[in-house]
Amino acid sequence: VPKCRILVLCAKNIGAGFSPPERERGDGGSKMLSLIKNRLTLKKLGIVQVEVSTFCQLNCAMCPKTIFKKDWISKHMELELFQKIPFELFKTAHLQGWGEPLMNPNTIEMIDTVKKKNCTVGLTTNGLLLKEFAKDLVEKIDYIAISLASTKEEVHRKIRKTSLHDLVKNIKFFTKLRTGDR
């Protein structure tokens, strides 16, 4: 079983940003992708970050999804659009964004798509679906980042509206599976 690194991100260290104009236009950045494909053939680029879902089961205090709730559009990136991204031009693909990537029903197929292009792949998750997807993730991805709001239960629960204890159980389950220690 391939090893995968586990990263834990704390919300206070994550910066805020806005979506690129390509996503707002709804063309999936196809003009940018064709430009990259046609002009860069000599050296692989470092990393591409792909937002595969804007759905999330949480309502974190600091998240744009919560702040802009009435205007938020929850969507999954379609597999066909994802497969048009030229992953062979990148060293690493990271699946993350303002949504939970594991909520996209095609996430595992997306990971397979990236791996077929000889590209490292990882994702950032809130960890709630980690146990459900653990076997596939351990076998397929190169690293995973698990986002949490605090190492204190009461603070995490206040910000994330979910249990830190349950998240830690999911992380331990995933780690045991990854290391083969059952």
C-alpha cells in the first residue's frame, strides 16, 4: 500500500481569497487551459489547485459559504470537465476549495484521472467523510490535508459546528489503515 502524508491545517492559518474570473464565467478556465497546453511543453509546472465541489456539510464561521449563504451556489465539477485539465503539465494536483472534495460523487475517479497523467495528487478535507473514503484514499492519493479549527473541542465546535473528537477518531482510523496497524 503506497504511503501518503497527512497534513493537518488549522483554520487560522488559511487565507481568504476569491474565485478566479474563469470560474465566474462558467467556462472552467478552458481558455487558460488551452493557452497552457499550447505554450508550455518543456517543463512541468508545480501545482494546480482544482475546486471539485462547492458543496460542504459544514457551516464554518469563517467560510464564504456561510458568510454568503443566500448567494452561495453549491455545485460539483463534472467528471468530463475535470478530465479536460492537462494534468500531465503539472507535478502536483491538489483538490480543494471552498467545498468538501469528498462530497463530489466522482472524486475517486478524478484522483484516478490525475494519477494516469503521472501527476502527484492530494486533497484537503474537513475529515467528516474520511472514514467512508479511507480505503480508496490510502490506496490512491499521495497526501491528504485535514483542516480543523482548533485543537480544543469547544473552540472547534464553536467554529465548525461539529465535534473535534469525531474528527480525531476519523484521523486515527485513516492513519491505522495507512500504516497497516489495525
